[in-house]
Amino acid sequence: MIQGYTEELVASMKDFAVIGLSPAQIAERLGLGGPERRRFIRDASDEEHPLGKEYLKSASHHKDDIDAALNMAATKGDAKALRLEYELRHQDRVDELKRKLFGI
């Protein structure tokens, strides 16, 4: 249980994060408004907040699912999937290098 949030809200957030929605998109789908919406977006976007940690963990499953689907299609000989898989791997390496060298 994350203080200030119901178990149902956290579970819904996780489900939406898995399909790749941003915290703002999730707040919209959950019908949050005003201060509650701002607090939710702030907490879900904060990597140090328990809600943010849960969001990031669930969002990582989205990338894993995409990678698995691309890998399956590429293995079956889909040239577009193979090319896209290559481009995504290259971009991942570039992003990792940027984080290491420049902290971005």
C-alpha cells in the first residue's frame, strides 16, 4: 500500500503503465482532476517516490513485451521487424552512452 493511494488506483496505474501510457495519460483515464491529478502526476513521475517506482517497474514491462513481439516477428523472417529491432537496439546503446557520458 502506497500512502495516499488506494490499492485499486495503484493497480489501475500499473495496468496502464504496462501498455505504455504516461502518468498524465493515466491520470486522464482514471478521471483524476485538480490537486489530486497534480499530486498523482508528480508522484508517478518521481523516480524516488514509491508510486514512481511502481510506475517505472510496470512501464518496463511494456518495453519487454514490445521487444519480445519484435524478436518473434524477426525470427520468423519479417524484414521490417528485423530492421526495427536493429534500430531500437542501436538507439538503446546510444541512450546508454549518453547517460554514462553526459548524465542525460
